[in-house]
Amino acid sequence: MLVIALELAAGLLLVYAALCDLASRTIPDGVSILLLLAGVVLQSAQGDLPVAFMAAGLTFVVCAAIWLLGLLGGGDVKLMAASMLVVPAHKTLDLAVLVPLSGGVLAIVYLLLGCIARPPGRRDRPLPFWRRALRAEQWRIARRGPLPYGVAIAASAIALFFTRVFEI
């Protein structure tokens, strides 16, 4: 029961991280910290903590090197390493493969949207939050802004949660 509750909480945190990244291109540190804590408890309960720590540590080092090259955001590095702790230890390689594939799909979608998106025009009256967020995203796409890679990380980890549910 504890495992299911922690996985549900981790899934919600991943969704929140993806939404934050989409809206502002930042991932709150608290999300990664809470994922890390949930992952430690999950892996301890399953007896896979040493393997999970090695996978998360290696992921952090590799992603930090990519960050140093300017190809990945700092929040994405922390989210990726924390996500390695919340997926089952035997699925860490799956996550390491699935995230770049999801990122590639995200990049293709953004490239296609960039072909049709125009920068939003000037508005004099205030808009609701969701409309402002859509306009900001339209502006980022039209200007070839950075991808919200946290979306790819969250989608991949959540997909692995769902595949676990349907395993026999």
C-alpha cells in the first residue's frame, strides 16, 4: 500500500514538474527533493536502494556534463536523477532510453509548431492565466526557445509506472 501511495505521489510530482517547466521553463527544487525522498523510501521498501543510488548518481553525472555543455537545464538534471530513484531499479535503463526518445518527439512537435506559429500580437486587455501561458508558449515556439525537457522526463517516468501496472 505504501509503494502504491508513493508512486501516486511521485506521478503527481512529475506532472507538476512538467507543468512548471512548460509554463516557466523552471522546475522547482522542492519537486526534485520530494521525488528523491519518495524514491529512497520506495527503493528501500523493495530492497534495491544501492542499485538505484548508482543509477541516479551516474545519471546525475552524465546529465551534469550535458548541462555544462549548455544542452540541458539544471532543473532537468535534478529531475532526471530524482526520477531514476522513483522508477523500479530494473527499469532505470528503460528510463535512460525512453527520455531521449520522448525528448526527440517533443523536439519534432516543437519544430512542426514552429513552422506554423507566429508570435502573439499585442493585447490591451488582461487574459486569464491559461491564455497567458498559451501565448507565452506560442511566443517561445515562434522564437525557437528552449524545449521544456521536464515534460519528456515526466512523461517517460509516468509511462514506466503504467507499464508496471500492466505487467503480469
